[in-house]
Amino acid sequence: MKKIIISLFIFFVLTSKTLAAEIIDGIKLLNSNNLNKACEFFKNYTDNKPNDPDGHYWLGLCYKRAGQDEMSAYHLQKSFELSQTIEDIDIIEPVGFKNQDDYLDIALMYLENGDFDKAHTYTDMTLKLNSDNADAYKLRSKIYLAQGDKDNARLAAIRAIQTDNSLLDSDLAREFDITEVPPFDFEYYNSKGSEYYYRGEIENAILCFKKSLDLNFRNPVALNNLAQAYIKAQKFDEAQNALKKAKILSPKYAQTYINLAQIAKLKSLEDNISEFSRNKFKKEQEKYLKQALNANPNDKRTYLELGSYELERKKWDKAIKYFDTALVYDDEYFEAYLGLAVAYIESGNLQKGLLALRNAGALNSKSDEISFYLAKMCILDNRFDEAKEYLEDAVSKADNAEYYLELGKIYYGKNDYTKASEMFLKAQSLDVRLKYSAQIYNYLGLCYYRTKDLKNALVNLQKAVDEDSDNVIYMYNLSLALKSAKQNDEYQKIYRKIMRFEPKEAQDFIDLGTIYFDRGQSDISKTILDEGIRKMPDKKILYLAKLKLLKTLGEEESANKLKELMDKMF
């Protein structure tokens, strides 16, 4: 059973994370010292694939071997930039990255040429890839000395010696009269903790943040970092204790309240808690986000979190307002564009949703969410083959229950019930919070129903109804299976329940209208949608459902009039 309207949730596709097969030919040319042909190969490759970091990396190596340092530097930096993500700290080396010394060689070249800014750039690139690279700190110290900045040169030398104790007996140590390994400072442990955090080494992150606080126990940033690590480890009491101290030390630091809101949100999602407790935690989440806004009304993250909170509540207009405000403070805020796209799509404004989606994609084209929401847009436009490609790209990047669920729906629509079942079962295995369990049971039941396996169809369709007893579509699908299985008493029982069903939400009217349309009673279907529009005149999805129904029935004149009305209203 397919619904007229499919509800939405979060898009440009770039290169694969594995080396393209054809690039191997160019690497073979380079390794066999056929330098001219290798350069020609990779130049053509990057011309055709300008966003592939691998191509730029190997072209940079070709130019380096050819002694063309400026061209080598350009392409190596291009490779680095294309390989980066939007994470605050990216500890993953670029695709095709082989040797950090390549970047240091470029930095040294710029130092020798007197271009100190670019020398610093390539040293920083190396340290971002490996914060324990002692040679990078040594080179950074030389750059600062060349600039006449002895204070920063000494600090860089200290970091080099801390990273490699053998440098204590070197010209570098003698240059600054360093006779013993200096102890690590607050900044070292705090940054190292962040590095561990983004690597997923949470216990090491906690140890480093604690050490940083031993050196500066009144630092609210370090306290918040420690709290975030505790939150990641689901140690909420420890996180709250750290945040309580941070709030006392710096009551105007918005991140403290954002982290408290995050704890409340995670607690509201826990299994086996009462509805009363769930609502209490949601109210706490809202309270802390409002406190964050009061603490600092110019903090972009607060507006992002408030927008996300309103998205969860399906308050699309409020969400849009908050995301728009976040973008006022940072017009390259990927997450805000992403949230804005979802809010617009959910509210039925597909044109603005696609615009926000494109802006998000321009900032981070590698996101699995981008591929997923582009698929959603294609589904709404009935471009299912294209949607399938985007969904396949999304699942290649992340194992997400919703991605497999949507991919299963497409296979179901193509009557490939075996492949659809495979996708639904994969979604079921990933759906640990049972967020999509009713939908999955419903579609699995339909797959079995279509393949005439009535026993398994009834089992799964009944589970869907048990999981969501107010969903009239699930009841209807179960009734069809019961009728086919000649279980007439059960069929009559559930059919009477469907006939007594009273729509409450906009989706209820759409679902009930769908059932009557499926039974060949299109006039009743239109009447039900009209009733929904009369009761909820601001719900655009009802108008969209009726518009689709009119077009399906071939009533073009009525469809055009409704479209004109929608253009005026929305």
C-alpha cells in the first residue's frame, strides 16, 4: 500500500573513498620513472575530475619530481583541501596521502624563498594530519626565527622537544638554552583531549581534559570539553557535575547550557522511561536552550540547537526562523543549511528546501545526509531511479536504518519484493531504538503479501498495528491480508474499526483518503481531503495530497485552480 504523501526527514555526491581504478595506471607510470607521461596522465585526470583529491595528490608528486615546486605546492594543497571535512578537528589523512614529508618539503621551499605565510600554511597542514610530528614543530620554530619572532619560535621548539625527547641534545635545544624536557602545559592537554575525542578515544580524552584542569581548574572551556567526553561515554552525572562548575565560573558561556540541553535530550530518548519523565526531560532541554540564548544572544550554535529542537517538535516556521538567524552569524554554516532544508521540505516548500540543500552541498558534498535528502526530493518528484542512486550512495557512506528503509520502499515500488525485503531486514537490524519498527513491519508484511506468503504477511502486519494502533493505513493493509487468508471474522472486526476511524492529524486525513482511493471511491477520497483542509487550512501537505489526487484523476482544470490557490496561500 503506497501513501499519496511521504513524510520527510535530512542530500551532492563527490568521489569515492577508494582509489579510482584508472588512477593506478598513472601511478605505475610514475613508479617506472616515466615522468612526462605520468604528468600528462594526471593533468588530464584532474581536468576531468577536478574534485578528486587523489588526482591532485599524485599530480603534485609528479611536479615535485620534475622540480616544479610551485606547481607541486598548488596541487598538494588542493589535494589536502579537497580531503578535509567540516569537523572541528580532522585527524584522518587525505585520500591518497602517503607521506607528511611532502608537505614539509613544500613548507621548507617557501621558507627558503621568504614566503613565511605559505611556509606556516604547509607546516600547519602537516600538524593537522599529525599533531605529534616533531619535524613540523622544528620547522615552525625556524620560520618564526626567520620572522624575528623569538617567543613563538621558543614555544614551537618546546613542543618539538616534548614530542621527541632526543631533540634535547640538538642545536634546536641549544638555540633556546633548553636543558630539560619542559612539562606539558594546559593548552597541550586540552588540545590533545580534543584530538582523542574526535578519534573516538573517549577515555583518553577524559584523562587529558582532567590533566588540563589540574593545571587550570577554573577554565570553563576545558570543563565543557570534559563534560562532552562524559556525555559521549553516557556518564551523565559526571558531565552534569563538570557543567555545574562551568556555570558557576562563567554564567555567560552558552556552550554550558547547550551541553546541559544535550544531556536532557539524550535522557528523553532512553528506553523504559515513563511518558511523564520523557516530557520532563524535553522541557528541561528547552529550558537550557533558552538559558543559552539569554547567556549569549549572538551564539550561532544556540540558534542551531533551538532550530533542531523545533524540528523535533515539527514546528517548521520556528525552526526556519532559528536556522536563518544562525546563518546571519555564519553564512557558511553547513548544519544550519541542512536544518533549514529539512524544515522547508517538511513544510512543503520544496523550492526553498532545494536551495538550502544546494548551499549545504556546496559546503560539504561528502555528507551521507545530503545524498539521502536529494533522494527524498527525487521521490517527491517521482524520479525513483535517480532517488535509488542517491540512496545507494548514502548507504555506502553510512549504515542508517532510515536510508535502507527508503531504499526498500523504492524496490517495493518496482515490484522487486526480494530486494525490498532485504533492505527492510537490514533497516530492522540497524533500528536499535525501534524508531521505524512499525513502518518496517508494515512493509515486510506487504512484501510477504505480494509474494503470497500470507502466514508471514499476517505476522508482520499485525506487529505493525500492535506497534502503532492508531495508524489506519496499517489497519487497512492487515485487513487485506486477513481477507485473502479468509479469516472473515478478524477481517470484519478490523474493517469496522477502519470505518469508525476519526482523523485527527493532517496525515490521518491523507491516509484515510488513500484507502478510499485504493477502493475505487475517489469521490469520498476528495471529500475526506476537503474536510481536512477545512479543519486545518494552514497544512500545506493536505493541499499537496489533493493536488496529486486531482492530477491522478485527470482533473486538470480543478488541479490548476487549486495550484493557483496554493500559490497565493503559501
